[in-house]
Amino acid sequence: MTPHIQVDTTTNMKEETNLFELWESKILSKMNLFSDFQGDYSEFHITLHNATWCPDCERESTDLLAMIKVLDKSSPKLEIIHYEDRAEYKDKKDRGQLSIHCLPTIIFHDKLQREIGRIEEQSIPSFHTVAHSLLVSS
């Protein structure tokens, strides 16, 4: 079940994919990681650049979506931009037509819509640590 949140999905290159349904079991298994996120983050905004064929996307996106599901109505606004056609993604990337350099890219914006951080390809040390420092600590 998709949480009650506002999700803007841009289908960039192919039809929309419901990531909450696709990766449900992985998302559910990671929800306990975010029990320490207390508060209202609904004024924040996160943009996820994602592709279901990308293993790094699956790892990072399921962490993000678990956090969104735990926070429910107090979660940041989430915009998902899908890149499902590999050839078209590669072509646009090679021509410099994308605002990102790799997948996944997760961009965090503060209450004033300023970029406050991003995760590109892999969060180090972990998604939880990065998200906690950007959202909870701000």
C-alpha cells in the first residue's frame, strides 16, 4: 500500500512504475531503520532520479521509500523521475541533456527549496545517516 503522501511522478522516457509496489518487500524490511526520524518534514522536497533496471537505484530507492512510508503524512514531498529506457537515458546523458551525472541521484531541498544535499549512486556511510543529517539535524 502506498502511503498517503504527495508523490509527483514525471515519466521521463517510459510509462510510470509504482516503486512502492515493485519493491514492497524490501521497503517493508527497511522501515525499522527510520524509527528515530521524529518530526514534520513535509516542507522539505526530495527528487529521486531512478531506473528499475539499475541495482544501485534499487538499494538507495528502497531506503528512501522506507523512510517516506515511515514518515507518512509528515514526509517530504517526493518527486520521482523515471529513466526506464536505457538507450535513451544513455543517449541523453552522453549529450549532456540531463541535470544529473548518474543513477540514482537523490536531491534534498530545504523548506525554501534550496538544495541542501544529494546522493549520487551510493550514499556513504549510509542513506539513513545522510538523510538524518540533512533532515533531522536541520
